Amino acid sequence: GAFGLQSLDIGPQLIGREPFDIPALMDRIDYRENSCAKSGIDLALHDLVAKARAIPVAELLGGKKRNRIPAAIEIPGGSPDDMANECLKYRRMNVCAFKPKIGGYPADDAERLRVIRQAVGPNVSLRADANRGYTPDEAIELCRLAEKFEVGLELLEQPCEAWDLPGMAKVRQAVNILIEADESCFGPHDAEAVIRAGAADVLNIKIAKAGGLVNAMKIAALAEDAGLECVLGTAFGTGVAVAGKLHLAAAIRNFTGAVEFTELGLHGPLLKGENDRRLALPLDPDGCLPVPDGPGLGIELDDEQVRKIAL
């Protein structure tokens, strides 16, 4: 829908140009409001150039630093038992990391986290996403309750409004749990503002949100220079988006915990060949996805599967 229309509007600006200087090409279409459409063009350019050089996209991004990527699944809000049962459903698919959606009343949310932890046991990664749902004081209360209940919360994503960087900084200074910026951090300029404000320990990178791999790598570099880490968040789409995120995760220096692949719970990757199984649930027993190792993104869409799901 909107992605296709925006791509048709942006794409003609690149026709007839050499594909190899991807940052320069992406600068020509640097309209923030079209970040999802731009990300599709960015992925296509990286796939094209890497195939022309007979290397994986991860090598184009600076080198593959890992071959297997731990995968996390987001858990929608609901009653404590419903959320815990959703986690257990994915545990049976070898998922070892979860991000429950919270952001209502701190006491109720802390109870949700307590019940989830009790259900999944100690050897599972647990993060939480407030989606801007708290005031700074409420976020501090949630973190303190999580510590009191010993839920082992690794980080809290976007506790306050995206524009409230002072509020985010207040929370960060008051608690021991890592604070992550998501809606506060779209592109590199946002990342710089978050870093200057001391508003987060972790920056969330989504390829579609950033406008592609070029900007994603810029955010990762800014985080590294500032002594922060990154989270690679869910980006709904086919196996093309999954593969792009795996190559990004393989190339950046570090990221916090597991990489989010909630899209795997919605439909298969719609790919040809063995990758249709390898980049899908259930995960292997180690809870990881393999980074495709062929040239380019290392995958090929199955047009017949795509056609069926599009009808």
C-alpha cells in the first residue's frame, strides 16, 4: 500500500545512477517521513551491490562478527496469566527472550512481569516496553517494583513520551535498570539528541524506522562512540526484512541481549528453499537464527507464497 506508493515516488530519482555509492544515493532521497519506503530501496541497493561483489551484505557493512543471532519475541499486553501463557507458547518453540508490552499502572505491570518470570524461570531474557506509557515518576516506580519482585528486568524501553528527553534522563539517573530510547530515536540526528541529553543507556535501531541500513549503521556507530549499546527491534515484513536485520546484527560491534523478531509469530518468511525453514519458528534449540551466508541478503522471495498471503 503506502510502502509501494512511496517507493514509486522515490525510486525514479535513482534511475540511471550507479548503485555502488549507497550513502550518496540515500542522501538524495533523505525524507524522514518516508523512512519505510526508503528502507526498502536501501535494502535492495545493499543486496544488489553485495551480489555484484559476490559477498554477503554483512561484509558490505564492515564484516560479519557473528553467524548466529539470538531471537526475542514481543508479548502483547493482557492479564498476567495470559501474558505468561503467551511466553510459554513461544518457549516451546525454543524462544529464550521476551519483551512484554506494559505502560499502564506500575503496580499492575510489575505483577505482570512477576508472573511471567515465575512461569518462564530464571534462564530467560526479560525486557519490557512501556511505549511512552509512564510519567518519569511512574517509570521509576515500575523499575523499583521490578527490582523488589526480583523479576530480572534487563531494560525498560521508552518509558516516557518521545519528546521528554529530560524525563527519560531523570528515570535513567534514578534506577539501575537500563533505559532504552525507541520512539525518541528514529535516525542519526535523534540518536545524537538522546546521547547529548543523557536520556538512555540503549538506542533502539529498526531498519524501517531509520530509513535503511546506512542510517542504522550510523546510529550503531554513534552509540558505540558514546559508550552505549543498541537493541535491534521488530520490523514487520517478509524474510527480506528478517535477512536484512540478521546481516545488521552480524555486522555491528555489539547489541543488548537478543534481537527482536516478533514478525516470525505472524507468518513465515515467504522465502524459497531451505531459508524458509531456517528463518522461521520454531527456532533451533539454542534460540538463535542463522545469518544467511550467500551473496547479497542470501535469500530469495517465493512469489507464489507472497501472492497467496496478499490475496
